[in-house]
Amino acid sequence: MTPERATLATRRGGRTRHPWIALVLVGVPVLAAVLGPWLADGTAVGQERALPSQPPGAGHLLGTDVLGRDVLWLVLHGGASVIGSTLGALLVGMAVGLLLGLLAAGPRRGLDETVMRGLDLLLAFPGLLVLMTLAATGHRDWFWLVAVAGALQVPAVARLVRGAALAPATRAVVEALRMQGRGWAYIHLRHLTRELAAPLATDAGGRFSVVLYLLASANFLGLGLPASSPDWAVLIERNSDALFTQPAAVLVPAGLLTALCVGGNLLVDHALAHRGRLR
């Protein structure tokens, strides 16, 4: 959504008028991820096995999963991997993309072509296909999942940085600083990074949902974390066959993932609308 459309939505009473809705949607899964392990460790309920796929009741507020584990205990422990892996992959993609985009926007034309054509090659690979290949080679742990998901975001971030850095107004300031004798590090890592902070922050907000979707899809398809993980996407996959007998084991983690994704998008829309009003 462009700033103009976001502003129009606000004037029409659209969803960006009430940022507290987005904060609640994001806050619930974030609090569950941050405080969940501490709350769950205060009780021994989740450490005891019971009958599989039991509905909610006394002793198991959300019932049990297909392995007889307490669903509430699993949900409280599963958010840390979701948010941690998403933020980790996002940080990798933004940091590497920023550096490569600044290199491509530099004065050396040959370096620009080399960087961008290499990123075009990476952009041609479907994300799930890359993760499928990674899983087939036995690299299924958290580190590889985050690293590859982050690397897949690099081309888009680098293109954004390069386009913003090559804008006429930006280039005029860069040329003026270069004529003053400023070095590459000062111009690109200090001045340009500060100028690119706003578009990068906006892109990061929207890209969070992209990374979350990619990682959740990989875990749901069995390409990421092991089946014993309490990760919310893994829980959905493991209990999908018991949707009608024990819906809480599927709907609760699915609802938390949906709230996190929708709330993040609403926050980005609100930020764009606020930015449009300032203009």
C-alpha cells in the first residue's frame, strides 16, 4: 500500500485509524512467545503425557495433541522459535541487502552490474524449493533455516536500497559530499544509511510477514524444524488430521500465526498513513 492509499483509507475510516487493534494482534503472540516459557515452566502439566487428541478439560485447558502432550504447554513454548527465527532471518536479509545495495549504488559501474546480476540469479530460485533442497541434504536445524530464509530476502532489499540511493536528490547530496573529500564509508554507511532509514523500516515491517510466511510454510511442510518441535507451524502440521476431534491443537497456533501476520501488516499500513500525513 502506497502512502497515498494508506492516507485515503484513514480518511474513509479504514483500518489504519485504530492502531491499537494492530498492537493487540501483534502483542498477544509476542507476549506468548516472550513470557510463555516462563509461565509454562511454572507448572508441570506439559511434562506429563496423557491420552492423545483429548479435548479441552480439567488438567489440560487446551486439550492434548496427537502425541498426548499438553497443547497449552506446547503453544507457550512454540512462539520463541517462530519470532526468533523470523527476526533472525529478517536481520540477515536487511543487513546483507543494505550492504550490497550500497555497493551497487557506488560509483563503480562494473561492481553494480556484478552485484545486481548475481542477486538476479538468487532471485530466480523459489524460496520453498531452496528450503526443500536444504532439507534433502540434511541441513534442517535452526541455523540453516534462518540463514537461507534471510539470504532469500537479500535481492529485494538490495534493489530497494540501490533504487533509493540512486534517486536524483540523493545522488546530488552524495556528489556534494564527495567533492568535499568525504570517503566512501562516511557517505554510504553514515549519510545514506540515515537517509534510507525510513524506507528500510517500512520495508522491514512488510517483509516480516513475508519471512514469517516462508518459515511457517517450510515448517508446515516438514522442511524445517523437527516434528518434535513445539513451533506453532509444526503443531498445525502434526495435528491437522485431528482438526475435527481436537480443533484447539490446530486453531490456537494457527490463530496466533494469523494474528502476528495480520497485526504486522496493519502496523505497516498505519506507519505509511502517518508518513503520508506528514508529507
